Amino acid sequence: MSQRLAALAAATALATAALGLGAPAPAEAAAVPFDNGQTITDTSGNLMHAHGGGILKEGNTYYLVGEQRNGYLFDQVSMYSSTDLVNWTFRNDILSAESDPELSPANIERPKVIYNAATDKYVLWAHKENGVDYGDAEVAVAVSDTIDGDYDYQGSFRPLGYDSRDMTLFVDTDGEAYLISAADVNYDLNVYRLTDDYLGVEELVHVFDGYHREAPAVFKRGSVYFLVTSGATGWNANQTRYATTANFPEGAWSGWSNAGDATTYGSQPTFVATVSGTAGTSYLYMGDRWGPQWGGKPMDSEYVWLPIAFPSSTTMSLTWYPTLNIDAAAGTVQGVAGSDDGSPYSTKFVNAGSGKCIDVPSGSGADGTALIQYGCWNGAPQAFTFDPVYPGSKVGSIANTATGKCWDVLDQSTASGAPVGQWGCWAGGNQRFSLRAAAGGGHLIVAQHSGLCVSVSGSSTADGAAIVQSTCTGAANQRWAVTVR
């Protein structure tokens, strides 16, 4: 039990004694605490590998399927089961790199499993790449007679010829199944109706054109359908946004609305679980806090699960809670407030000349905000993530964990002395920086479009001094210590 959960249990016991209360009611006793924003250990004591995945419920048992990677490459799709959504038991590696020659090497991402009642088959879909680059942009399909059996690989393809990356599946109440996937190099989201056997695509039924959204998750509450998505900023977390309709999938759809903070508490959505029981139905946001954001691997990633609140029938909100009390039998998911504010990272850039840190002044979320140096502290304005352009690369984008905005040489300037600020992440050359070992220790941070180095203006040691780009000399005002977490 973590210190946080132990303290929670002790406080609950103390409050019960002080109020003269007897043993808790059975429904309260069934609630199990979930320690949020952490890795999960299964009932055998092993790290649970189920990222980018989804939930399928059968009887009173929830089955969680997700990615297990060997470094950045596909190793297995792993399945776990639980009756309380907190304690998970490993069931099987339902698909592996050895299942088919096409899968070694490969990237298999965002696996989802659905059940086809007409064929009595379990069907797995996933995003598939060739393990070398992301040029395939295909879906992969596998099938099994049992939920946790060895799935028979059926092959991969581009749905109706469209490229397909981040994806999810959704089965409506009428049994129709749908594939929702990022297309047009992540600028569109396509919604396809599947064939009756769920093994192929029948038709393209809706396109979200040009919104640059990925990581889709769909759920239905009452008569309203919610489509939850992230922006397309690589491993770096960003603002979750959602749209709604009463007529899935054709719409009309609402506009996009925000949920959670600017980085969704450092996470990216993967699924929304419907938790139904004797006391009603709750909806559980499930997100991945990806390890590469702090220099780790995908399997270092953590789980961010949050109860979804509904201010109205067509709106949703996410609030950070360090602990959840989950009663799967009752269908309740309740957040427990604490001192942990959900800020996941503390990667800082400390200047060798001044000893001060790169800072987003006042934590502003505005595009064009110029970066400064300031005395180092443990605040989110000084916490950043690095998203490499490919696994292991020292070139990538750098984003603030509070605002979700990327470092940006403003106005795409190539001039020495031009300010470095923040802007919405868009993968432009003026948002690409390389980390190079410096002869005097630490790193030089080089803007890729200009070849100039990120520097403290004028070698100042003062709080508030501007961060600019300038000709690389290796001087102390250009050398940065990168401290992770």
C-alpha cells in the first residue's frame, strides 16, 4: 500500500471512531482505493502492460487489453481481468510478435477487443506499422473463440484505402460496430461502419475534417454520444477535447469543448469505461501518461484514470484526484481530493551561467508568450517534456506540462537575438530543437530551422532575463543542465 493510501485509510478509521460509527455499510466496504497517476502491479507482482488499450466487460468481470512493447517495438498485446477495476490478474498475451511474420518487427498500438454476438467471436483491431517508420498507417485484425485466448491474426490493410493511425472501436446498442481512426496524417478523424462479422470495413460514414485530433474514445450516456480526443503532439500530453451528438455517427455534431487541464494531467485518452451496478452508472476516463515525456520508454508509462462529471446531458468535465474509490458492484467511481495536483513532471533546463531555470512567466497559456529565466522552483511553469521526432532521437519538440504549448522561435525568425517563446504545437522547424552535448558540460539546445543556440540574453543572471537564440559558441549562457523528474 502506498503512503498516500495508508494515510487515507488511517484518516478514514480515525473519522469513523471519532463519530462513533460502527462498521461501514456493505456498499462502502466494497469500494476499493485506486492510487492514480502511477504504474500498476498485477496480482502476481508484475508490472501491468496495458497501455493504449480498452475494456470489455463479460458478466461481472472487466477485461483490459493493451500494448506491451520491447523498447518501442511491438512485443505482445496483453490481457488482464478484474472484478473491481483495481486488482488486475494477467490472463494471456493474446497476440505476439511471433503470431505472424508480418508482426516482427512491427508497431501494434491502441488495441481494442469487441464481441460479435452473431458469430460468437472476439475481434481485435489495432493500429499497425512496420516497425521501421510510420508509413504503413494500417489497421490490423485478429480473432478468437474466447476472450482471453490466442488470437488468430487476419492481416492488415488501409480501411477503404485511407491511412489509419490512432484508432478505437465502438459497438452501439443496436449491434452495429464502428472504427474511428485518425486519417490524412492525423488531420482527419474517419468513422467507418464495420461489416457484420466485425472483420472488415463496410463504408465510411463520417469525417471530422481538418481538426488534427487523435487518440479517440467513444461512449454513450443516455441518448448522447461523446467522442473524446487528444491533439496530435506526439508523446507530449495536451488538452483533451470532446464533441457530442444525438445521432451517431452522422451527426449533427457539436463543436469541440475542453475537458481537464491543458495537458489532461499529463495524460492522453485511450478509453472511457462504463461502470454499471446496483447504485447506477459511472463513466471512467482512462488515459496514458506516456513515459517518453520524461525520457523513459513506453512501458514506463503510468495510468491516469478519472471519474467523468456531467454538468449537463451534453457536457463533461475532468477533475484531478490522486485517489479514486471504485465500487464496481455498485457502479460508483468517486474521487478523493488530496495535495497532489496532478502535475506529472519536473524536467527542468538549468542554465550553467546563471543557475536559473527556463520559465513560462506566470504560467501563461497564451500563444506568443516569451520564455524567461527565473530562480528554480518546483512549479509547473518550469516543468517541460521532450518529444523526440523518432524513438531515441535527440531532436524533438519541448512542451510545458502546464500549458501544453511548445517552445517556438517566434515568427520563425532565423536572426540571432530572436526571442524563444511558446506556441501551440504544430511540428514546424522552429519548434524542433536538438540536444547536443556541450564541451563545457551540459547541453546545447539548437533550433533546427536556424542552427542557432537557445541562450540567456546578454549572459544575464537576473530573474526575468529573456531566452533567445544566438550564434552557438558554447558559452555558459548557452549550456543547459537537463534535470528529469
